[in-house]
Amino acid sequence: MAQVREVNGVVRDARTREALPFVSITANNGETGTTTNLDGIYTLRHNRPITSLRFSYVGYAPQVIYPDSAETIAIYLQPTAAQLQEVVVRGTGENPAHRIIRLANQNRDRHRPENLPAYTYRTYNKFVLTATDARELDMSDTLQLSPQDSAYLKMRQLLSKQHMFLLESVTDYAFLQPNHTKETILATRVSGLQQPSFGIVAAEARDFSVYDDMPLFFGKRYLSPLSTGSTRKYDFVLQETNVVGQDTVFIISFKPEPGKNFEGLNGLLYINSDGWAVQNVLAKSADDDKRGIELQQQYGQVGPQEQWFPTELDVEITVPQVVLKGHQPFARLRTYITSINLSPTLRRSDFGVVALQQKADAHLQPDSFFQRFRPDSLTTLEQNTYQRLDSVGKAQKLDRTIRFMEYLTAKQIPIGPISLDLNRLLRVSAFEGLRLGLGAHTNDLLSERFTVGGYWGYGFRDEAAKYGADVAVVLHQPSELRLKAAFFEDVLEPGGTRLPFRQRSLLGDLRPALLPALDYTTHKSVALAGRLLRYGQAQVMLRKEQRRPTLGYIASDTAGGAAGPVYNLTEAVVSLRYAHGEKFMQQFNQLMPMGGEYPVLWLQYTRGIDGLLDGAYSYNKYDVRAEASFRHRTFGESSFTLAGGLVDGTAPFVSLYNGYGSFNPDYEVYTGEGFETMQPYEFFSDHYAALFFSQNLGKRLLRTGFFKPDVVLVTNIGFGDLKQPVQEAWPQAPVFQTMQKGFFESGLLLNNIISSPFSGIGVGAIYRYGPYARNDLKDNLKIKLTLSIAF
């Protein structure tokens, strides 16, 4: 018989024919071994003849074969009835898996890639969107098919020839301590598009680390099975032990212990006795979060020091609520990491705030470039997907559609060298009612160095027109240094704080829409703004404003502000924003924030100048704001906002601080900004301090079969006082207090009572107490609707 020293092939499920990842393969009773990759492919080499091969996988019956002259062997494993065995405790009374888990916990710091000084690697990424049968139908008699069954059959025939969508990319990734990262998309190919402005990367799968106490698993934090004390919360079972040469691979299943209420995962850990490192991870949410996301990671030893490092990543996404013509859509993202260099020559100057960007010629790379990094050639289905969808894309002009979607996301629709501003089309607020309008700016087709634009709008409730114009010139592109001049006739919040560079979420602008009274304002300004060092942004502004309050009046009676007092202000403003570690990505022809883990700080100084440009007031105004979020392995996520301000000098009423209330009895919606039980202009101060705190416990407190809301505790505290007399009071001015004794409110939110994979609706109750509580108990309790989105 021939001596076989190398064997390769694919391991599949005997019933479904699906490839099985991380199948353990040992040769000659443990002399050497390997595991299959994410595609079920294996290659095993040995310096001695291979006389036996044992294939084992959790949930499947092991199989032993005896190779002869064959070098390529396909294996089909039979699933067993019992997927996971129960825990067996030895006579010592200790679960045998716990010792291994503790050893892996003790050694996790040495295996964290982020603890390395620096590294670089290249990735090949493939994203496939397809679908599988969501039901079983007998298609033998097609003459009796209903219209629904006919649509099902057509979809099944389509999926037998091609996928629904296919995307490939090749990227270069670099890391330098302490937190500098840079990823460049070298090549990208998208089915149906000729000039894609985006590429797929494995950011979410790469960021997940089982070595972290609370790893981020696709937007949510979960307790890691390797966190300290995890043996008290997780049920670990040693499913299998494989001896491979001098090392042993322990396969351990994990899931939350019954009765333990925490955000947990379930899956499998493959722990290698060489350094007690994680070799493979399979994980998914233990809770039914309606997303159906499963993650698989494979690690290998690289470099002279044989450092354990991720080499393959796999993500499978299913949205169970979505059914397409009788088929269940699902997506799969595969990432293969190669060219790993653990001793690269990197400098801080190599990294900027843009952590992800795409090369201008990324969409022009030929198929031969991708083939250099693919683990295998494209399948017939994948080749057909490109061919068919590329033809459809040309015919349907999908590139133009994608450009249109990009503009919608940026809220800009280009028409030649002019872009329409979607923010100006429609607004609804308590003060203006329905506001319709139109806005436009020049775009890059005219010039990349300057923009000119303007807008016009009309509020049907206050019966007043608003309009404005601005011009901006880019002085230095790398530092984003820009000179801008602006003019507008519009409305502003009296006693509000304007801080530049604030990024609001989709549901983060609810409070301005609930304000019952605003100041008609004539504004003229010139400002110089840009990036200061790596993580800072600065702006210097000189502005002249005429403010005409409407407090105490009916909006329609004060259109233009003629009935009330008039304040003429001239202000010089210096603003600074600092966000340590903040990063951005350049995708879809836009620069988008990626979020950060560090607090964000704003500092602002405003000088009111008497006598300059008709300014009538002289004062100094200081503003500070800090936002931060912290995660705890037991109590969830804590969010803080600290805000404070001081006005020194003779300032008008509109330049003081209102209490930052957000309660409007006509709109019972939780805004997440300000005091939820305080009316907007119930308090005014010339110096104040406020704390807004929320504790998101997730689903820890309430978790039943049908009722699984996210529980959030809220407490807001504010103090303020007014030392100077109010300037130029008018008869209809509202009566207000100063918060000198302290304003307090606390509440409980039950978010996502009704939820989908993308959004949720809940309810919250907030109670006002302390020195400024109402006499009637029911007037202190406010019930509000809560809204949330998953992105």
C-alpha cells in the first residue's frame, strides 16, 4: 500500500450537504491533527504515514477512516439525536470544564491582539445574500399550484441559478498602540453595480473578542464566557477532548445557567492547551432578539513567536420575521485574514481620524486581483450572480439608484451642480405647525473649494416665512479649515445653548419640535472652523443677532416679532469639541462617524460686545458639556451628561439659560434630552449645573416568554440661580423660577415592548419630586411613549 502523508478534502453534513466548520481531525490516534476551516475544507500533513483519521464534531457521530492511496477524501458526518451532552461531574465535585475555563481566563491578556504593539494584515471579504425554503411544498403537480405557490416556484428556480446579491472586497488593515487603526479598501466588487462607492469589511466580527469581559456583539454588549467569574453564570460542558501531538484541544459548550438573568451568549469554545488559547469560537445570542446572528471565529498561530491571531471570520444573519415568496432570506459574510505582520514599521503620522476609506480605483480591480486572495474560486452560483445582476444593473441603471440613495442618506439630492437640501422640505413642530420649504447648495460638480446656498420656508401655524443664505470656502482640506458667512431670518430657542459639532441621532431632535415658543431672529455671522490636532474641533465666530421673543404671546400675533421686545446682540464665540479616539469612515461618498468609547467634551466662551454692530449688552458667558457611557458586566450600560453654564455681566433675557425642560402636554413623547417633567420655560438662570443619568439594564429585570422590554432607569438633577435682574422685562413675560433649591426627577422606561429587528416602541413613567414638586400627585407623574431604532 502507498504511504499517505497528506490528506485534504471537505467535511459536510450527511443530510443537508452543508460544509461543517471547525471539525476536529486527528491522525494516527493523536499524533497530529487539524480542523476544517469555515468552508469545511481541511488539509492535513504528517511526517509519518497516515494510517487512520478520526473526524469529530459536536452534535455529530464521529467517523474513523483508514486512507490508502487516496489523498482527497470527502467526509459526510451523520447528525446525532442529542446535539449536546449533559454535564458530567467527576467525584471531585467540580465540573471538568471549569478548570479549563479558568486557565483560559488567566491567560487571556497574552492572547489579545489589541495588546500587541502593532500589526498589519490583509483581508478578503465575501458577502452573500440568498434565501432558503421557508416551508416544505410538494411541487410534483405544477398544474394545481396557487398563485402564491407559483411565485414560490419561480423564486426557487431563481435561487437554483444565482444568489440575490454578492459583494467582494480586499482590504489592508493596520493597528498601532494604543488605539490607532486604519483600513483601506483596495478592491471592491458589487453585483449589479459598475462603480460601487462602498466595500464590505468585517468590522463587527473583528471587534468581537471573547477575551473581553463585555464584548460587543453586533450592537449589544454580552457577558463573555471567559470573563472573570463566568463559571457562576454559565453552564459549561466539556463535550470533547482531542489530543493533537503534544497539545490537547478541549471543546466546551456554554449557555447561561437556568435562572441567571443577564445578557448572555451560547455556543462552543475550542481551547488549545498551548497557552490555553481560544482556537475556535461559535457564538450567538442566548436571548431571542429577533436578529438571528451567529458568529464563528478561527485563530491560528502566526509569526516566530507563534502568537494566536484571528485568521477566519464568519457571520450568518437571519431575520426570521422576513419571508420572501416562501423563502427565508439570510446573509453570510466570510473574512479570510492573510499576510499577517506582527512587527510592522508604523508611525502615529500614518493614522488619521478617517479609519476606513476606499481607494479611488478600488472598483477597477480585475477578477485576477480578487483571485489572488480567494481561498477558492467562485462557485457557479456566484459567477452567475455577477453575470446576471451586472446585466440587470446596467439595464435598470442601478448605479444611478445607489447614487440617489446616497444622497438621500446625506439628505442632499443633486440636480447638476446644485443639491437640494431635504432638511428644508418639511418640518412639524409645536410652534410653527407644519413648515414647508425649499433649500439648495452648490455641490462638488461646481467646486470642491466653496459652496453657496440658501433656503426658504413657511410655518402654517405661526404664519411666518423664514429664509437664509450662506457661503463657505475651504482654506485647508487636511485640517477641514473652512471660512463661512451666513444670514438668516428664522426662529431660535430663548435661553438655549448652541454648541457646534454636535451629532444627533435620527430620533435625537425631538425636543426642539416640542418647544411652544421661539424667538424670531435676524442673524448675520462669519465663522472660521476646522479640526484641531487629531481629535479636536474648533470654531471662532462673530455674530450679530436681533432676537424678538414670543413668550407670553400667541405665535400668530407675533409673526415677525413686532409685538414683543427687541434685543440687539453682538457676540464673539469661541467653541471647542474634543472626542478622544473618535474615528470616521469614508463610505457611500460620505464621511460617517464610527462612535467612540471615551467621553466627549464641549467648551464654549461667548463675549457679548456693547457698542459693536449695534450690540447693546456686555457680558461673558461660559458653557461646558460632557457626555459619556460606561458599561458594566452586571448592571448594563450607564450614560451620563453633565452640563453647566455661567453668565457674568448684563445679559438679556434670551441669553440666559432656560431650565432645559422638554414636557409638552400635547405631545407625550420621551425626548431623551432635558428634563422630561419640566416645561421648557418654567425656569431661567444665569448660572446652572445639571446631570442627566440613565442606566440601561437591558432585559435583566423583566424576561418572560412574551414580555421582554429593555428596562432603563432615569434620574435627572438640576440646580440654577439668577443673580442679575432680568433685562427689559415686558408685561406678558412668563413667570419663572430659578432652580435654586434643586430640581429632581426619576423614572422607569420599558423600551422595545413592541419591537422589530430595526425599531421599537415602549412606554416610560417619570416622576417629579423635591422642592419644585407639584401639590397634586398626578401632576408630578408623566407617562410618555418611547421610540428607539437599532442603528
